[in-house]
Amino acid sequence: MATAQKLQTEALVVEKAKDDFKLITVTVDPVLRSDEVLVEMKYSGVCHTDIVFQRGLVPTVKFPAIFGHEGAGVVKAVGSGVKDKSLHPGDFVLLSFNACGKCVECSKGQPARCHGHVEINHTAKRPEDGSTPTAMADDGRKVSSQFFGHSSFCRLSVVKEACIVKCPYPESMAIFAPLGCGFQTGAGTIMNSFKATEKDSVVIFGLGSVGLTAVMAAAYLKVRQVIAVDLVPVKLKLAQELGATHTINGKDTPDTVAEIKRITEGGANYAMDCTGVVKVIENAIECLSPCGSAAIVGVPAAGSRLQLDPLTFLLQNKRLIGTIEGDSVPSKFIPQLMELHKTGNFPIDRLCKIYNVKDFHQALEDIEQGKGLEI
């Protein structure tokens, strides 16, 4: 159904690159397209990607903009063409990324590999006609919205159906919100991209929410060696508690790659970079055993370049992949992660701290200091 009244709400808006997030009143488009759903946000995770975009490190963003892409809320209205006929007002939902549904990869059932991922999610272009959804500030300026298909930093948001996953556990929505991106990225890289087994060794560089959920997933799969690398002792300690078999403090270790090769007796089967730092990505490639695979998961600066020895890379049959959203199908993988949490195998509550939206800037400060990994 469509809505007719003006939808005035609050949103955290970034006026231009590097500006602070400001909580202001905006008016949301009052008419739902057929494949859209109106959702009242109850919670939103804050992914490091939101901060990367706010700082202007990804050049595709149009400001002013509403970010946020780990929403959790309640359905208020449903578009007439929504395919899921079981979706109704009052349903509790989690929100993930958007996809075109029509490209080669989407047609194969791989939405995380959507050819239009950047345009559809980063610039929020509608895949059907290339238009960009906007909200309206009080002074009449247009504000880019539907970031990753839903802009969860808006209290009342128009959401693409492709983003929606039903949540049967409304009491856990506060900690389930980050499943939409960060948590599924970490777990999915281990479970979907690597398909790691009990015989493997895995190295995880960077222990934010993505890296630590990767540790959880590897521990759940009983991976033989789970090596966690970071610079912050408290994060290394938490990784060990969550199942890492070895930890390495990159600040105190003269040669991280040599130490990994010592532990693994020649190199790791899999290595995952969650930092986006070029030197760390190079280390992830170098620490691999022959036939090993490395995944870039963190967001490098635009225009960065890697250095590697292509002959060694070839002769050792190594692989380097970019992994978006843990190579997951949210409608299938997020319910799986919810059930893993309920059975005690995915303790994401260890990573979460809940803030009021009015304390948003304190939350960002705590993330920078490592006091809260997801909020």
C-alpha cells in the first residue's frame, strides 16, 4: 500500500565530507514505490564503513547524506508489489544491503556479487531507473537517502524489499542489527568465501567487529589454527576468549609474517584483512602457504596500490579475492547467524554496546578508542 501523508522524522545527516553527524528533522518521500517498505528504526549498528563515507574517503557519495546500513525496526507500511506476501505492518525486521536482482551474479543467487553494488548501495541509485531517493531538510535542501537500500540513521525510512530479513527475536534486535553488514561480513568470509575446515589455518588481521566475528565463525567451525593479529592488547585478549588459538601483537612483533609462518609451519591456508591498510593486505598475501587464499574485507583508501611478487604469487598458486558482505545471501545467512547466537555459538553480545541516538558522538569516540565495537 502507499502512504499519502507527509512523513516528518529525524535523521543523522552529514552536510559535507568530514562534517559531524547532525540530528535534524527531515521529510521522507510520502509515496512508496511498489517494491518499497516503510520501516521505523528501533536500532542501528554503526559500521566502520559509515565513518569511511562520512569522512569522504569514498568519492561516489553525494552530500548531504543519511548513512547507516545496519538497521533493525518495525514495518509500518508495505508497497503493493512486494513479493513476500507474508510481510505485514507490525513485523520486526533486520535490514541488510541492496542488490539489483537482475545482473548475472544476482541471477545466480549471489546478491553480494551484484555488478551494480557500488551504484545501488553507495550512491543509492534505484536499479530500475537510476534515480536517487532523497529526503528533504527543513530548509528545502535534498538529502541523499536509501544508503545501502535503507539509510538506517533515519528514524523513519523507506526501504527496498531486497534489504529486509524478518526477525523472529524482537527482544534481541539491539544486538542483531549489525548482522546486516559487519557481523555477516566477518562470519561470511570464513564460512562462505573460505569455507574453512578443521584441517585449515586462518589468519585474521584487524579485530574490530568484522575480525572478531570471523574469529567466532572459525571457532564454531573448529578451524585448527585461528591466528588473530592486532595492535591493541584488549582486542587480542577478547579474540583469545572467543576462540583464537594464537594472537599476535603487530606492534611488539618484529616480523609478523615470519611469526605466522612459524606458527603454521610454512604459511596459512587463509588470511583475511579487515583493516584496509595496504601494508597489512600485502602481509596477508605473503603469509599464505602455497595454494592459500587471502581476502580483502577492510576498505582501502581510493587509489591505493598493492605491491607483490607476481612470479612467486603464480608459482605458489596463491589467490587474492575481494569479499563484499561475506559473500552472503542475507535472507538465508542472517537467520543462520541468529540461530547460532541463540545456541551460544555466535556470542555477538560480547561486542555490542547500546547508546541513545543523542549520545551518537560519544559512541563514535568510544569506537575510535576500542571501547565499543558495534553500537
